[in-house]
Amino acid sequence: MYFPQSHPWTPEDSLGTYLERRGVTRRDFLTYCAQMTAILGLADTMAPRVAHALAAVKRPTVIWLSLQECTGCVESVLRTGEPTIGDLLLDVVSLDYQHNIMAAAGHQAEAALQSSLAKNKGEYLLVVTGSVPLNDGGIYTTVGGRTAKTILEEAAKDAKAVIAVGACAHWGNIQASRPNPTGAVGVSDIVKDKPVVNIAGCPPIGDVVTATIVHFLTFGRVPELDYDGRPLFAYGARIHDQCPRRANFDAGQFVEAFDDEAARRGWCLYHVGCKGPATFSPCPIFQWNSGTSWPIGAGHPCLGCTERHFWDTMTPFYGRLPDVAGFGVERYADTIGLALAVGATAGVAAHAIATGVHQVRQRGKALPVIETPSKKETGGTGDGHD
Amino acid sequence: MATTKIVVDPITRIEGHLRIEAQAENGRITNAWATSTQFRGIETIMKGRDPRDAWAFTQRICGVCTVVHAVASCRAVEDALDIRIPPNANLIRNLIHGMQFVQDHVIHFYHLHALDWVDVVSALSADPAATAKLAQSLSPWPNNSATYFGEVKDRLKTFVGTGQLGIFTNGYWGHPAYKLPPAANLMAVAHYLEALDWQRDVIRLHTVFGGKNPHPNFLVGGMASAINLDDTATINAERLTNIHAMITRAQRFVEQVYWPDLMAVASFYKEWAAIGGGTGNYLAVGEFPENDVRDIGSLYLPRGIIMGKDLAHVRPYDQELVKEYINSSWYEYTDGDAAGLHPWQGETKAKYDGPPTPWTYLQGNKKYSWMKAPRYDGKPMEVGPLARALVAFASGHEDMRAIVKEALDRLQVGPAALFSTLGRVAARGAETVLLSRRLSHWYDALVARIKGGDVRTHDGTKWEPETWPAKAQGYGYLDAPRGALGHWVQIENGKIARYQCVVPSTWNCSPRDAQGVPGPYEAALMDHHPLANPEQPLEILRTIHSFDPCMACGVHVLDATGREVVQVKVQ
């Protein structure tokens, strides 16, 4: 990861001239563009267009809000893998406000935010990590004495695009799981007047954030999204369809208990709770931490963390999904999400029927605004567990 | 001179959301209040869940110290159900947690804390040759050349020339409290950048054993990463070699960059060895069991209590003496605000009664934080690297005595200097050195066991709920990078009935208790604490950052008794 002070990108520079000055060769740049083209799922023939567009990009301003969260998503972005250009694209942006690394504190920090919002009106990218608590006047997260909701509304108003990074910003995550005591919601529940890209996961792989920004800079718009606002280039494939252990699933070779002989041979984790069959995520394709490994690769079942309400619908985590054979790679989230939600409800979480049905109803819509179970709409006892 | 009121909100370069209010007179802080400004209320969702899932829920308390709650949770459930994990699993957890310490502390020093001591703008006037000379006098690190530092300086110069300072906008550059010569500033800026690359490399140890970082996977009863030297999908020689290489790179950076830098920077700020001490009570639950976690005597970093800076007496720790108070916190207890509750009886009912937003000042309100106030035997306790170093030092821990002595000798100060802001910074570095070395020991032990034919990583004899008693309760301790952590779980009929955590930053960021006794952050800010310019509260950042706040951890509160579970209405 590189910071602006080490590789300054002046406002006058295009990325092309900037990289040239840094000593990055044209060949390296084109190689990078080809890699990005592949990650984004574009045809090879698009690589020159990516390169052409990227080379002309001016240094964009990014404002990053940290709301109700655990900072895991920021850490994930700090682990972003591919050296040099991938990092540059993320970090040589003019990052004018980011709590975890900025030098200023207190009113000097808030002044930096206000100044950047005013100066870059309509031009800046807004990145948000964390959810927005709405109950009790939003008192459950404040910065500088102002509520998360107030801050988000202000910053989103003149943003060119909004990227919601991680499950908290996506849909509210763990704090929005039943019974959601603070009334936590995702960014798209607040920001309605412009597209919100949801980089799903708890946390997501940092490289997905990089690639999304590249897409935005290249094409001047956000990538194609699935029914839940997730970029198709990353969330268009089911883990189960990309899993190296799929052959074991098809052959009926299953781990029945942790550390059994099957576990020591790397067989399928479906019987010990793997949620890969119900989860759309790039984990098996991109892998984690510079391609080091991924959850199933390290022997643990997938928790399904890129799916909404996974704390309620994918638990117990070591419970088995119902029979899911029959879905092929040609199916996308939009078409099978509904069926999977029904399946998950019936098989794993018989106790969570209400939540599941709630989700199913929402999943049927094209681009749903999923209402999280906030205090207002909840009441009574029990979605189960009793 | 009149009293000045100061508000610093947000405190940046920490995990989470923290607000400090203070009063100052004649360049000294006379009073201080620490406010946690985020509450997530995770507590209520724990009730009725499968205890084997608890590690994943509690892990999401924090994505920075991303393994500590998961391991503490596994230990709590394993304690409740009397599960003994295989020795290999204990070693793997030590490796993961040990690397967490090393990576976390280095990130803290360079990326969260350094800008309080290092003036980035001053680095512009550094002579690269002088910088190289300084660096070479400290360590044999290969990048200590004039060419290298010259490149860093050139980049920095161009950057500042653009006028777009990005994350460095509005820093307190030129503040008189910055004391480093330009060469030292340039050296630190260069290593700030190197550390960014280093951290994402060495943390991949988590990915090998846990599948990802942040939030690697754990497992009640052991670890899920099976060992088989003759398979491609398991822990095999290739993965072990990879681990070994990461450990080597971690050690090298700590010994040749972090520790020398820390000592060099500290030598310019020795006055901070008499500032910011605070409560003087220290608690360490101890960490890194060599054997089973129940064998307290086998902990590499020992357990103990120090009261009133008395290093002659290390007292035993008894978890029964922990209680949490809400006199100054936005919660209510069934038995009223004066009650102190042990985690077995813990309650978490949020009740905000502060002013409406936007806030101007919170001081003057009886309640002012989302943090509860934990007390040990009625006393506020500082936890973290300094507490561990003091307990180990006072207990005669040989490795700790040697590294602490080395630091004290190099800075030419006595042990009393440890009770300070600078003491916290030095203690963090000292334990990082010890733990980076210790990683090799655990790695060698793991390899020796595998060589001896033991590949077990999980004990599944009590995996199925049918094997559990109808009622059970367990305590999981863990000393995390930021200090003593405890998880208390009660299980009934196979489900979680109550879950409570008492977390490092809750101890340290505690508000006042019923007796009006301030918590460690507050007490530290009131201990001989300067504040030259209330408009630029650099000194406040120094002391607060010396604790390495982790606010999401602090406002954890996972007890399951707060509210009844409510039904999702089907629409």
C-alpha cells in the first residue's frame, strides 16, 4: 500500500503521465489493465479500452466515512494484495478524510471533511464502512457530536458515486441481526437518489474494492450489479460452483467430523455446515491476502458472509444446508437466490422461518430495499431458538 | 488564567469512535472525560444461539484485533463443556495470536501513533546522508542507504508541493512539542511506508490456518485446518515453510526497524517518562499457554495484579473480583445505578439520557459514555502491554527483565519511568520483540509434534450437544494486544443463556465510577499532563494513543439478558 506523500499524483497529471514519472513501465501498466479486465469479467478485447480510459484519469478525491462498525473492512483494504499499480489506484487518490490513518483529530479533522466536500462537490467518491443506527434519534453512533445518519446524508448529497464496503454498510450486519436493538440499516436504506455499490462480505476481500474503483474510473459508471447491489464481476458466481472441493461433493466424499480422515484429505465440508452452496462470493476465485488461501482452503466451512442476514439465515453455522444439488454455473444470483432462501429456511434454520420468509419476499424484487428488522417492525417473542 | 474547555471528537488514528473532553489551566490538563460514542448492542442477539457459533459472533466485535474475541470465546465454551483441545491446536492458536500481537503493535507504532511524535513536514529538510548515517548507527536494515532515504524525501517534497495533503491535511505540523531532528523524522516516514507492505505479508499466517484475515476462522474444540503432509489441501510442508518464512520476516522487521526506531524516537521524548501515568493499578490475565489453557503456570506472559505501582508485590488474579458499574454510563440495571455486577449476573440495557445531538459539551452530565466502568476489587485497572510488562518484570520473568533493562539502560532512566505515556510505548515494543522471537518456539514445537506422528488438531468428543450437561458455564480469558479480556458464557439446554465480555478498552476507557474515581484514560490525562495549545491538542493524542484505544471492543456487551428476543413480523 502506498500513500499519497510517497507517490504524489498532482491534479494536473493524468494517471498515464503520473505512472510514467514514477517509473512504471507501459508494459507493466498494460499487464495490470489486462489483469483488471479479467477480474472484471470483461472480454480480452476490452483491455486496451481499460488502459486508454485509465491513462486519462485525473486524481480523484475519496471521502471515507467510518460509521457503526468494527474496522475490519478498513483492515481488509489495508491488506489489498497486488503490488504497485493496484495499490496506487486505491491510495494515490486524494484521500481527504479517513479516521484510521488521518493525522488531524477533533475539529481539525472535521474541518478537513467540510473543506473537501465543498471543494469537490459532485466529483468525489464516497466510501462508507459501517451501518447507520436509526433508533432513538440515531444516538448509537456519533462523530463530532453528530449522528451517523446526519453525517452520511451530508456526505452522500454531492457524491458522484457511493461505495458501501462490507456487510455493515451493505445491510447492517451483526448489529442488524435479530432483534436489531439500535435499528441499524445499510447505506442504501438512507441514500436513495444515486446508485450504491454494495461490496458484500464480513469483511469483503479488499481487492474487490480496488477493482470497483478501477471500473468506475474506466467507464465513468459503477459496474453491473446483481439484485442486491453487488458487482457481478465479484459476486456473480456461487462459491459451490467455483470450489476446488466440488468434485468431492459430486463424488459424495464428505467430511463428517472435523479432523477426520476425510478432513485430512481435503474433502467437501457440506456435511459440517458449509454455506458455499447458498453464497455468492469471489473467495475461491480471488482468494484472500494476495492469493494465500481462503476459508474452505483452510478447512473451515463457509459462513455465507456475503449474503444478507447471514447471522440469522445461515446459522447454526455447523448445521447442514438442505440438498442443493442441481444448480449449475449458468444460474445467477437473481434467479436462484429465491430458491436458496427457501431452502436455507427449511433446512438449516427451521427456527428462523419468519426471517426467512421476510427475506424471500424481498429477494423476489429486482433491486429490493430490504428492511432490516428494526425495533419498530418487531414485537413479540421469538423467531425460534426456543 | 481561566479554565479552557477542550473537546477532541473524533479522536482519529484509533479503532472506533472516541471523544475526549478536558479542562486546562496554565498549560496543564486539570480534568478529563473519555466518552465512547458508539453502541452496537450485539448482546441481545447472542441469546438462544448455538455456543459453537459464538466465536464468530464475538469476533465481529473487532476487526483490528481480529482473533482475540474468537479465541476467548472458544476458550469460554471449552471451559464450560470441559473440552481439552489437542496440543497442536493450542500451538496453532498461539502462532495466530502471537502474529496478531506483532503485526498489531507495529501498525500501532507507525500508522496510529507515529504522527504524534514525527513531524512529516520537518522530514523535508532532512539530509538523506545524515538520515542514512543515523539509521545505520541503529541497525543493519538493508534499506538504510542515502539513496533510499533520498527517494523518499523527493516523493514527499513533490507531494507537499501539490498543496493536496490528503490524510496529512490539518496535522499539527510545526507544533513546538515535536522534538525529532529532521533526519529522524525522515527515517520514521520511510519506515511508516515500509511497515504498510510488511504488515500485509506477515499476517498471511492467519490466512494459512484460518482462511482469511481479517476475521479468520476458528473452531470450538481445536482448529479446522487439518494437518496432512501428504495432501495438497491441508497443512503440509509447503504451508509450513511459508509460515516459517513469514515468522522470519516478522522477526527481522521488529528487531531491525521497529525496536531501534522506538528507542531512537523515545530518546528525544524522555520527559514523557514522567507524564501520563494514571491509575497505577495494573491487571494482566496472562497469555500464551504452553500446555492446556487451564495450566496458568505455563503461560508465557504471566498473570497477576499490581496495585499502587507496588512492584514488590504481584498479587494473584481472581476473576470473581471483576464487577461492572454504570454510574456514568448510558445503561440501567435492575438494581439501580449504584449496583456493581459480576459478569455472571451482568445486564446490558441501553438507556441514553444525554443531551440531544449535535453535542456541544457532555461534561456536567452524570452519564457520558457507552462504556461501562469495570473495577477489580473496587479499583480501576490499566490493562495492556504496560500491565503485562510490569507483572512479568515484577514476577522475575527472565526474557522480560532483559528487554526492559535494555530499554531502561538505553534511555538512561529507572523503572519508575515505566509508569507513564512513554512507558506504555516502550512496553508495547518490548513485548513485540519477545513475542516475535517466541513465534519460532511455537513453530518448532508444532513441527516436532508432527514429526513425532501427532497430527491431531481437533477434539470432537464433545462436539454434539447431546454430550453436554443441561446447564454449564465457562470463563475464557485471554490477554489481547490491548490487554486483559474475559468472556463469560452460560449454556442451558444446548443454547447460550447469557454471554458477557469484559474487554481491554472497557477497562482503559472506563468512565468514572460511583465514587467518582476516573478510569485509566482520564487519570492519565490528569497526571502531570501538559497542553501547550488547546487549539492543537497534540499532547492529548500522545497519551490516549499510548493506550491504543479499540472502541468497538470496549462497547461490546454481549450479555443475552437485556431484552427479550422479538419476532420479525411477516409482511
